[in-house]
Amino acid sequence: MRALNVSAALTLCTYAAAAPLTAISEPLPLLIWHGLGDKFDNEGLQSVGNLAEQINPGTYVHIIRLDDDGNNDRAATFFGNLTTQIEQVCEDIKNEPKLRTADKKSVRVDALGFSQGGQFLRGLLERCDDLSMRSLVTFGSQHNGIAEFQDCRTWDFLCKGSTALIKGNAWTEYVQNKVVPAQYYRTVNESTALASDEYLESSNFLADVNNERVLKNEKYAEKVASLEKFVMFVFEEDTTVIPKESGWFAEVNRTTGEVTPLQNRTIYTEDWLGLKKLDKKNGLVFKKTPGGHMQLNEKVLIKTFQDYFGAEKKFRSTMELGYELEEEIHGRWNRWRHEGQQEYMTNPSKDALR
């Protein structure tokens, strides 16, 4: 009989054990959505985009804008209907050839959201057909809403104007269709610690994208669960976002200060939004970073870009190679048996062990 080619098998074993996990694709495009009071052509925001390109060469960075004029883009962070804004962004990115996949059938990106831009990106993912994200990273966002509105700087009349409209009128149709921060304002019933009826009935944005209403949108949960990584940074000394733990989907009792983490909330246990499913595959990442709201550390950004963005890696793992090796050896063994048996039947007196 013919002996199994042991040297060939060992070569395959050595290759399987040593084979590196190598990326075979270009970096995914990166979507960036800025926060309240910022604008797409801000020098600091442009520098973030440049850093992303330096860390992962070849990355196409698309900073979301709601107007080609920077001042109007800033105004749109205070005033506008989030439903129509997300629809506009959805159409804009679908019409951007550099964001589309090789087959041109869909948009596939990584995404980086600063402050309110974080929950807007998540809303975009949920609502925009033909859009998928590999990693969604948010810094200082308000995924569980805000309980208070931020203070305005002395000469920031856009901020003061939006705040003036909100006071006492947050749940009116006019404000919910016009003032951006009001659309992720969230109140709770103090006796039950559950979302208030007025919020559930009137919220133009957050109650919907968080799937908090009785009728759930299964597509939202599917889209969120499809992420590979959802990374949420909270600023340790954040006094702008109230409560800052909203960046982790946590609930905070305003009276006692008690924090209920996401995993203990119904939105997670009943998996309204796909977060539990995502967590089960180690896709939920909770991180802290020093400083106040949006006091970004370049080292943190660099590590984030290295860990979560860049090439979409299509791996052939050692396990996969091991399966191929097993099949190869099995096939050779069967041929060895078959050929040996045929040779013995033809010449039974011949020593087949050679």
C-alpha cells in the first residue's frame, strides 16, 4: 500500500498553525456626525478626519452636513425636524459614490458620532435602507436622552433661542418639529421610574429610535444587532449632558442619583433595540474617558481609530484552515485505502507496505 504523505500533511499543519489573520480589503469609509453648535467645516472637526486618514491610510472621510454653508449647518443643530434631517442625510450618503460597496448596491461604513451626533447616527442606521455599519463609536452622546437642557454661552443666541422655545413647551407639536434638543429630551414618571406618558406620546425622535413605544419596529433591532461593535464613550467629568450616563443607555433617578445600568433595564432584557443580541456577541463596549464634555484626548482617538476602524477584515482563521486540512487528510486516507485494496486484490503476494 502507499503510505500517506506525512511530510505534505505536516506542511499543511505548519501552515495552518502559522497562517496570519490578514485583511484583504480597503478601509471602510468613515461617517462623522458632529454635535450641537458645531459645523462640518470646523477646523477641529477637519483635523479629526485627517487623523482618521493618517491612522488608516486610504480612508474616505465623510463629515455629515445639513447645509453647504457652515453657519447654516450649525443652525441646523439647534433648529429642524430630526425626521426630515435623517431622511436628507440618508439620501445624501446613498448618492455619494465613495460610500457605496464595490457592487454599488448598498452603503457600508464605520461611523463616529460626537455628542448628539451619536444618537443621530444610530437613528440613521435604524431608518436608512441600504445602509449598514461595521463599527459605531459615540463620544458623550445621549442615547437615553437628556433630563435637562444645557446652559448657553452669553452670546450664543441660537442656543438661547432654542432654549427659550422649549421652556414649558417641550411636548408641543411645534417644538417637537422645530427644536432639535427637544427631540431627545426624555422625562420619566417619578413613581414608576418608567418613561412618562407625555414623552412616549409626543417625542418626535428618541422614543421612536429607542423602540420604547408599545408597537416595536423590528427593523430597528435588526439593524443595531447587525453592528460588529457599538462603542460608547462617556466623559468622566461631563456636566453638559444630564445625566452623563445616558451615553451608556443607563437610567438615573434624579432624586436619589441611583444609576440603573442598561443590562438591568427592560429595553435590554426584552431586547427592544437589539442591544442584548449585540452584547451576546461581545459587540457592546462601554468606555470612560477623562475630562468634561467633548474634551477629546488625541491618544484616545488614535486608539479608537486603530481598534475599531480601518479595513473590513475578511479572515481565514486557523480553525478554518484546520477544517480544510482535516478534509485534505481524510481525502488522502480514503485514496490510500482504496488504492491499497485494489493493489492487494491484483497482486496479493506483493508486499504492499512500502
